[in-house]
Amino acid sequence: MKSVKILLLAALTLAFGEMFGQNTVSAQTVDITINGQTTREELALLNKEMRAQGLVFNYIPQFDNDRKLLSLQYKVTTSDNTIIGTGGHEALQTAGAKVRFQIAVPTKTFTETKQ
């Protein structure tokens, strides 16, 4: 019974994390997940938070008439314009679609995953 409760709690935690897109921007790490529910304001906030860490988040979003994010192309650079990584997703309104990128800030190591 206790294992079932633990599994249920783990599943709920994972589900809420996916729904609400836990983004982290700190001096050590950047861990960003963007999906079709990400708003223009959230993208602007991510840009501001990343600039505070010496990173520039340039992005080109495409929204539909209902302000839903359809696609996103992006580039992350240092403040002196050294490219750290680029990526994007063309079908963010597809069920389960998301793009996630991570940067180890001190080493400027970049990784991207898409669904």
C-alpha cells in the first residue's frame, strides 16, 4: 500500500511538472521547457532572467489568432555574441510537443531535446 502511494505521488509530481513547465535560470544552470502553452510574457521573462546571468535569449515565436504558440526558433549567446546553442520546434500545438534546452552556465555547455 505504501509503495502505491509513493508511485501515485511520483506520477502526480511528474504530471504537474510537465503541465507547469518548471524553468530554472541561475548562475549555475539554465533548464527551460517551452510548449504550446508558453506565453509571450513568459518568453520575455526568460529572456530577462537569462540576461541577468550574462546570456542572451533571442527568439522568433509564431502565435495563432488565439495567442497559442505554434512554433519557436531560438539562439542563445553570451553577451559578447558568442553562440552557445540554437534550436526550435515547428509544431508546438501537437499533443505532447515541447522543446527543452539546458545550459551549464559556467562551462556554456548546451543540450536540447524535443518531443
